[in-house]
Amino acid sequence: VLCTLYPLCSSLQDNYFIHRQCLPLIEKSAKSGIAVLMFFVPDSGQFQGCARLKSIGKLNRGLALASLEWLSRSRVSSRDAQHLSNSWDGGRRLYVARDGQAIDFSSGKELLALFRVSPSSLVK
């Protein structure tokens, strides 16, 4: 699932606020196995980390607090990921996806590789 980090919350901490409209997809991903969140900061043009979802707290003022386990806090430029498109989003490039957009397995796997995270490391 792609999440957008805005300048006010761009520090990569172990807790992250998720907007209400993203919750159904993230909760569905978590129930089906592993939910991995990829973070993109539009102003920087960079992906700025990926994390496994550990838990989601209660909704408060349209936001839910998610507990994260960071897999990578490294940065990947949109230029390095420009070849990645999302078949589940009409073939749009990943770096222009909407907040909370599901990412197809193939593109997600390639983006994880750019972060130097092995998909096999996600299985516990």
C-alpha cells in the first residue's frame, strides 16, 4: 500500500497516522497476511522508506495511529522507480499514485528491491 508523507509528518517514526479513506485497504491487507506500507513524499520526489504494519489503533478525528516495523528508511528517487507502474491502478506510475493505493505484487516486489528489502524477509 502506498502512503503519502507530507512535510508536517515526514519524520520516519514507529507510529504513523493513517487517513480514514486508506484504512479499509490497509486493514484488508493486514487480514490477508502482511501489509507493507511504502512512503512517498511528493515535495521531495522520493520514496522515503517502507514498513510492515504491526497494528492499527482507534480512529480519532479521521486518523488512526498505526504501529510500524521499519524495513528500510532509505530513500529511493522517483527517477530510480520511474519504470514501475501499477497494474491495479490503470498502469499509472507508482510515484504518481494516490494516498492509500494498493500496489500490484510485481511492482511492490521491485520497489522493495530498490529499498534492498527481500520479500522473503517479510515472512516470519
